[in-house]
Amino acid sequence: MGNGVDAMRRNILFSDLPKLCKGEISGTDTPSAILSLSLDSRKVFSGEGAVYFAIKGPNHDGHSFLREAYQKGWRLFVVESLPEDTERFENASFFLTSDSLQTLQELVAAHRRQFSLPVVAITGSNGKTIVKEYLYQLLASGVSVVKSPKSWNSQVGVPLSVWPLAEHHEAGIFEAGISQPGEMARLKNIIQPTIGIISNIGPAHDALFTSREQKLAEKMKLFEGCEKLVYCTDHFAIDRFLSGNVLPGVARIGWGQGKGAKYTVSVVGSKLKLAWEMGIVEIDLPFTDDKSVENLCHAVIAALEMGINPSSLARQVSVLSAIPMRLSLKEGVFGSRLVDDSYNNDFQGLEAALDLAITHSHGKPIVVILSDILQAGENEKEMYQHVNDVLKSKGVSKLVAIGPTISANRDAFRMACETYVSTEVFLEQIKEKQFAGQTVLIKGARSFRFEEIVKKLQAKVHRTVLEVNLEALQHNFQFYKSILEPGVKTMVMLKAFAYGSGSGEIGRTLQYLKADYVAVAYPDEGVLLREQGVHLPVMVMNAPEESFDKLPAYALEPEIFALSQLQNYGEWSEGERGIPPIHIKVDTGMHRLGFVASEIEAVVKLLDRYPNIKVASVFSHLAGSENNAFDEFTHAQARIFLDCYEQLSLHLGYKPIRHLVNTAGISRFKSYQFDMVRVGIGLHGIESTEEEQGKLTVVATLKTVVSQVRRLTAGQTVGYSRAGKTDKDTDVATIAIGYADGYSRALGNGRGKVLINGQLLPTIGSVCMDMTMVDVTGVDVREGDEVVVFGEQPSANQVAEWADTIPYEILTSVSERVKREYLSF
């Protein structure tokens, strides 16, 4: 498995578009390389090489936002019509085409053609995202994989998923979804798969096809030209279709319980048994429900067909992590609890959403707020009768039905039911108190705007949040893994509440991503990780003697950096069972903690005295790996480290893990990667050398809101000590963040800036405990507007520069009273 990158590969230039797509360039002729793609002018401008695609949709037209995109920095545009005031778009280049979406797709297809690597395409009525995530987990421990974010499987989502494909990737996994005839051929040309998976065929999107068979034939177009197609022979419709004269040259990789399948599958208890011509393998299942097992079988068999070793695969399955769901749990008003599935009304997902609601209901009555099921097709009465059966079987106490179709089928529901013709009518008529003490599942099609219902029923909380993008974190982790030498392990630093992002959630994500080790500063942090379900090996960097008794109970491995500490640990360990191994810290020049070279002989003698102590690793810390001015010092540190390590390992009779480089050193000193590297702030999208910054993605975004806006006349003052002064009539916005939230007082009086409605605006006056004032003169700012304190723009690096500090401090200063919200992948 690998990436046979075309030897002639180069960045595609904006000036290349007329050769690849139908259209012509207007405006400034530019040789700029196309580096990023955007369809949303609200996003932060990503720099040179960013292209804005103006796409017309049923509810919006991207051309309406060309001026806004230009003002934010975009200079490269793909449009279907030129703006009337083109002369105001100075230095801008336009590619004029009849179809901006088709241009996006053709551009990405050209990008994809430059890579030769295994690419898996997954389609089906349900389960695409789950199969993709399972397969990703099975491959990612040994292969650099690019995959679709979340459920990006549409005509827009697929090209945006494939565009990040780069030289370091060794495989790709992409979803493809369709809703009407004629769509799949376009997606197939973008993905260009070598291996296909079809999960199943069901009623989703039946309405726009003449028959289920026509829809299946449309989906199968994705696999034309593939080498292999994985499918379940127990799905009669799929098996019958593939038995015909279709997909010539594509090897059928069937699996199922009956005869004729390449892989025979059986489940006994919690064991999955696979039998095929190469032998038999038994796999311990992390779950036993039919849907999950079926999704897993698709992934396992695809992995086997991609050459993954069966015994290795069995180990990977045993530690599979649960796939983050798109549903989210929120606290509601009057003691209610909300299960938010407000962008998804597929019938197949209803049971999963209900199961989550039941799990978290704690005995509270369950109410379901449900919109029209838009994919019901012609048999809508039967569909709603089936919905009734499911709701009753799950013990739902009441249905709130919203939409003209579901309301017209009121008679299908044999339970307490209220009907409303629209979301607007529901919001006008209901009282929040009627949901007091209940669990409320909110499930509706996107067009019904059920997010407004969530907003009304959700408990009002502190409106400053740290948004943590786990998809971005995964991207950064995979980037660092891609530049490691073969066999090098990863230790990820989770100290300081995982750089402010929340150690439990980050720890579980790293477990999912197959990190090898994590490190924390103190034993209590390690205990918290264990209590939150993190089972990875944990190194504790500061483990005082009084904490030794905790270490074996929670499988925490201490860093040992002083002779007295080693002796105390040795004395404590005598007579104890299950002693955690230790990590020996060598001081090679940082002069903070660790054994100096002259102490290694004494370390060896103490280890001889306490033979029950095993050494897991020997490591040191580079003092200036990010700065080439200190390279000679870094090389000197490495020489000292290797001398000390050789002395230790020779005496021990075995070779512990060696690790020396931190985030900055991973790329700058590849020869010092040794057995393991330590990834810290780089995981969060901040590269201290800035050499690799363009390859990382921002993980944490600190947001708040505008609480009030007022006009002050010239000569008035703002805030404590009257520190802010207005020299003209000034609009001042008060935002809901202060130094108690982690926004430094050093950022007051115009030194710091925040992003409101796409504009960077300066503070005015001193930062208060819970509030900060911002000069918003000349910008349309209103109460409730979103404020970005740091994220893509301004970046944590920029905020650190304004505060005369380092980005580490900016991230770790965000207080725990600020709610963390996690965006799953």
C-alpha cells in the first residue's frame, strides 16, 4: 500500500483552469497555485492560493457574497456571471463558467488523477459513515489515510473531501451519496476508486427514482472500473443485481452466512468467525448488535482485501472505539434534556436516536419532535405507521409532529400526538414549560430549521465557549505520523488540561487514533484520564512520593529524574505487586529536571538494587529544537543522550524506548526521532518553527458573543480607571469574556483584537473580570453577534504576540468555567 505520485505532479495553477474545465479567465492574469477551496464567504480567508467558488443553490446564491469574499482577502473566483462592478475587484481573477459546481468537481478530479494509491469508495442507503470510520481505524495505525470528514458525501462534499489528498497519504476512504438519477457518475469521476463497498439498499431517497432497482443501478455506477467490490450476499437485491452482466472486470468480494460468498461469516456470542480460502480467523467483537456487526464486516473484509494481516486485524478490532455520533446531548429548560438530531430525518436513523435518548433519559418520559420524513416516497402512510410502531416499541410517551405531510397522516399514530403545519407555528404556540423534566428527541429535515426549536428549548448557559474541532486534531495527528520514520511511536502531551482543550475528550480521541502513549504533568490528571475511559499507557511527569500508591491502581508510569526520587520509588516498590515501569529523564542541557551524565552510574546501581523496577523509556528534552541558531547545541544534546542511553541499556540488558524530539524537532531532526517522538502543541495546529504551519489545521476556537452595543460621544471614558478614552463619537460593544475566562488583561486598551462579522476590531479600556469592551465604530455589530477571540483569525500566535507571551499560554489560560464544545468527525 502506498502513494505512487505522478512524477510530473505539480500544483494546479488558476491559469490552468481553461485547460481542465469549460470557461475562460477574466480580470488579472495570475499564475497563482490553487491551494485551498471555499464555498462560504463567512469562513476566514486562508491566504494566497485560496479560490472562492460562487455556487447557486436552491436557497442561496454564492454570487451574492462576492464583495464580502473580496473584502476578506479572496482574489481568485470561480463564477457563473461577473459582478456588475468588476472594476472594484482590483487585482482579482475570475474564471467564468456556465457551472461553478461542475468546475469544482473537474478541478478536484484533475488533482485526484495525479495520485496512484488505493482508494475506497463507499455508498449505500445507510451506514456509509460508520463503515468508513471503522475501516479508517483498522488502517490508520500503519497507513496514512485521508478520508471524508463527517458525512461529506454530496456533490459538494465529495470534491471538498478529496481535495486534501497529498503526497504523504497512502490510502483514501470516501463516501458517496446520491438523491436522484445522474449524480453518481460525477462522484465516481472525482473519487476514481480502486475498491468499492456497498453497504445496503433501502428506502432513503426512493421518491426521485422510478424504482428501487433504478436507484441501485445508479449507485453501482460508482464502481465502474474498480478492481474489487465488497458487498453482503445476504442482501438479496444487491446479490441479484451483481449476478447479472454488470460491472465487467470488477472482482466480486461477497461475504455472508450462505453459500457462494468468498467470505463465510458467523457470529457466536461476542465472536466473529470469518472463513475463506486463506483460512479462518476469529475476532472478539466490541459490540454484538446486527447493524454494527454488518458495518464492521464490510470494513474488515475491505481491510483484508487491502492486504492487512488477519492477526493484526483481529487485534485492531478488539480495541475499536465507538464512532462519534452526529447527535448531541444538551441540557434543556426546566430540567429537560435534549437529544439534538435537528439536521437528519432519515427513518433508518430514528431507532439509533431513540436508543441514545433512552440511554440518557434516566427514567424521564421521552417526547419526540419529528418533521415530515422527506424520503418516504409513495408509501408514506405505511412509512408513518411504521414510525408509530417504532415509537411505541421504544416507550415514547408523546409525539410532536411538524409538517404538512406528517400532520395529514395523524391517524397513523396510536399514541399521544400533537400536529403543527410548520416549525414557525410550533414556535409561536408552545410553552417551554410543557417539556419540563422530559427527554426530548428533536429530529427533523434541514429544511424545517429545527435548530430554532433547539435554541428555544436549550438551557441558557455561559455564552463563551471553546470549540474543539476533533476532525482538525485528527488531521494534525495524521500529519505528524506521516513524517515519522517507519516504526516510530507517538507520545502525545495531555498536560495542562490537554493545552486547554479538555484532556478526557482529547485522550479518547487519541485512543481512537491509535496513539502509543500519552503524558500528563501530575498523577491526578492521569487518574482523571482513567476515569474518563482512556486506557493508553500514561507517563506522569511529576510523581511525588506521596502519590506512589496511586500509580499501580491506575496503571500510571512515573518519570524519574532524581536519585532521591529513584531510591524512594525503589524502597516503596519492595514487596509491592504490579509495579508500573518508570521513565528515566536525562538532563542533556535543558537544566530543568533529569539526571546529568555523571549520575548515570549511580542510577544503574540503584536499578541493580531494586530489580523489580523496569525501565519503559529513557528520554531527554531539547532546549532549542525550533531555532536553527541552536542546532549545534541540539546535536550536542543528542550525543550526550545517546551516551547515557548506551550506558543504561548495556547495564540493564535490554533496550528501553528512546525519545528525544518534541513537536518542533520531529520535522527538523528526523535522525533523532529514535523509537518515539513527543507531540505537543503541534497537535493543536500550532507549529513553533512555522516551517510546517501551512500543513496544520486549527483545533481550538474561543468564541463569545456581543452583550451590548452603545454609542459614546467624543471625550467619554470606558472601563475601570477610565483607561479607555474616545477621541470621537465611538460605538462600543461589550463582549462576554474577561480575565476570569482566560482573556489576559495585557490585551486591553487596544493591544488585543477580536473578530466580529469578518472584521478585526480593537479592545478599548481595560479587560474586566467577566467582560471586555471593543471599539466597533464603522461596523454593523449587534447584540448576540458571534465574536471570535482566537481560532483561524485571529490565531493564537497573533493573540500571543499582542499579549507579549507565547501561544502555549494563550491556549492553557482558557479557564475551566468556559464550556468546551466538541465537533466530532
